[in-house]
Amino acid sequence: MTNHGRNASTGPRGLALAERVNAALRTSATPSLTQLVLRCALAVPFWRSGINKWDGFLQLNDVAVLLFSSELKLHLPGGPYDFPAPGLVAFASGSAEILLPILLVLGLATRLAAFGLLVMTLVIQLTVPDGWPLHITWAAMALGIMAWGPGRIALDHRIGTDKG
């Protein structure tokens, strides 16, 4: 065999083509753009959920409190269990679902915001165990943001609090 076990598509021409394609993809998917899109993608589902919990400034709607007091349960061993202090949990959840996505999109306190959404994702997983295919996606996005930071298109980068 003259090509030492390689097929023709991975010969020198195939490798050169693959490298050109990879270079073009790297150019279009820069790390900073990727990090911005990742931050926005994680922010959207939490923002949408948070918006649905409010009737006005610091005014939770009745449905949000009702969900945490009677519908949603924590699926822990021996459970399911009611949420403790459902009004407080609804307020904290609704507040975090508004504040943390805003921080993510702006790229401000980005790693902390991603960590907060990771914790929320874990609680959501305990509440809706069958939702794991979506929840693992949110967790992966949050972990990626925590690991690689906000990128250059972020306030954190501009003010020098995170050069990641």
C-alpha cells in the first residue's frame, strides 16, 4: 500500500481541503462571538420564565406563587416534597430569572451569573426530572461560560474584571 492504510480522501489533498474548511470555520466562529452567543442562548429560557412570573415591578403574579405552593414539588428520595416558603422561593426564583440573564447578556459578573443559573438548573432538574435532556444542555452552557468566561464582547472584559 502506497498510502500506508489511508484512503484517498485523507491523502495530502484531502487533508489540505479539511484544513482550509477548518480555517474558514474558525474564522467565522471566533471565540468571542461563540461566548456571546452561548451567554445569550443560556439567558433566553430563564428570562422568558422570569417574565411570566411578574405583574409589575416587584409584584409577583398569583400563578407564580400558586406554582410553588401547590404544583411544583422537589423530587428527592422519600419525596416528592413541597417547596419550603413558596412565596419566598417564587420571589427569589423570579428575581434570579430576570437579573441573571441580564448580567449574562451584558457580560457583567458573567461567571457568577452562569453559576447562579447552573444552581437554578439543578433545582429545576429536581423539580422536573423528565426534563433532563434540556436541563443538561443548560448545565453544559453554564459550565462552558464558567470555564471559559464571557469573552471579549462583554463588560467584564472592558472593565478588566475577567479577561477570560
